[in-house]
Amino acid sequence: MPSILLLGATGCVGSHLVIALKKEYPTFPVTAYLRNKSIEKYLYETAGVQKIVYGTFEETEKLAALAKDHDIVINVGSSFDPVLTRAILAGLNQRPAGVKSTLIHMSGAGNFVDTESNTGIANPNCKVWNDSNVKDMELINSGMLNGAPDEVILNAGKEGKIGTYILFPTALYGRSTGPVKSPGVIQSLMIRQAKELGYVPYIGDGTVRFNTMHVLDIIPPLLRMIDLSLQEETPQGSVYERCYIIGANLNRWIELSAKFAEVFHARGLIPSPIPKSVKRKDVDDGGELAMLMSRDQLFLSERAEKTLGYKPTQKPLVEDLQTALEYFDL
């Protein structure tokens, strides 16, 4: 039976995925690689992992050795780190010839923001990406938000020895399950920014469009990618035909910022429930959140819907935010 190495088992996505693996593939031996040494009992008894290996993502030789010993590596722990990615691929490449080796990597749809306008004002000519369009997927490059590892994976997949699958989810909300409290990335970014500024910002007139999704909606497509990797005829098609963009809720940033401001104010984090328009440089020092908040993000998930059966079922962020944040101290 195939063995699985899981990176990110205590995070917002990985904590749900490790439980799902126990349910869907109860006979598959799962190794969890993590730093946190306080949840060993939970991972063994509740999540059903067979083995725990402690370490960091900087320990590349250890990671390569682990990857070499597993049939499937699932990385939901880091979407930004090309060094980590190269270590995983190095290990998989050391596996015997003819033995199926698979890497399932969680990237991010932040790759697909508008490149023409960053004013916070909706761009009527914004490119609409489509994961079923191979030419669109061929544009993925190291200059994108999560693009450095993606480019490494795509190039490795072209060699044909490793079956590569990349999932590009939009900004996640919700929370982890289990003893470690991890919020979705969009919650983390907005909490940090509200604490730094004392209010919730938006850029320009806030009409740019941004996509979000609940963490629970990412689990079914990840499981389906495992199913695909187990088929004898896989990997099928080109590496670009194994790239899937998923999202759920398209909102204008003014709507999202208004909701965050309302909830943060009710929790006592900020003095006003009204968001403020600011310049791009004033948000996150012009960093990741500023990029996401200032540019449209439009795409179609045609391949994910057809091949992975992707269909979101959870409440949208504007309806779920208060519940999603009740779990955390702000």
C-alpha cells in the first residue's frame, strides 16, 4: 500500500487533511513531519499517523531522505519555499526506477492577480485565468507570489519520473482542527494589519475583486488528487494539465474590509467598525497583503471542476467570519 509523507499536519489545512487521510485511506501508512512536539499523542491516537519525524523545513537532507522513503509526498506546509521543494524532489528522484513517485503541492491563487493595475480600483480589462487553458498554466513563473516552488515542481515534472500535482487555492478562512490553533491565511493577514494600523484598510475605492474559500472546501480536491496519483496510467497529460485553481467567493475588497472591521470592532480589536481607504504603501509596507488588496483576482476553475469534481459547500467569508474567529484570541 502507498506510503504518505505529510508536511504541515498541524496547520489550517494539514490538520483537517490528516484526519481525512485516516478516514479515506485507513491502511495507508502516514508519516507526519513537524516541529511541534506537544501533540504526539493526538497525532498517533486521533489522527492515526504511523510515524512522526521532528524537524524544520531548513533540514533539507533529512527531508530528502524522508521523501525517498515515501510513495506520495503532500506539502501543505509551505507554498513559498523553493529550497524545501528542491529537497523533496531530490529525495523522490533517488527512488528506484519504475517505482511510482508523487508530489502533491499546495500553492496559492495569489499567483493569478492582475499584473496591469494595482490601484485598488477594479480593472475592467483584467485577465481571467483558466486552469483548463494550458497556455495560461504555462505562464506560471518564479516571479509570482508562490511561483518559485511551482516553477521548480513543473520543471521536475517534465522529466517524467515524478508525478506532480499542484493545487492553487484562494485565500483560506476558517480554522484548524485538533489541539493547535491555526487560522486561515486571510484571517492572519487581516488581524496583523488591524493591530498594526488600529483600523481595517482597503486600497483606493476598494472595488478590486478578491476570491476566498473555506478551509474545509480544499480537502475533497486534495483527496481526489491522491486518487488520481494512484491510477496506473497516471501521471496523465502534461504537467500543466495537473494544475488546478480553486476558489469559492468573489467579493470586492470594500465588502471584505467592512466585514473584518465590523467583527474586529465587536471583538474590541479596533476602535471603529468602519474601514479606511489608504494608499498601497500603507498596507503591509507594500507587501503581500497590499498586493492582494490592490489587484483584481479573476479565474475559472474548469479543470478542477471537471477532473477533481470541485464544488465549494461552505458558507462564504462574509457570513462565516464571526464564527471562524470565535476560536481565537485577537
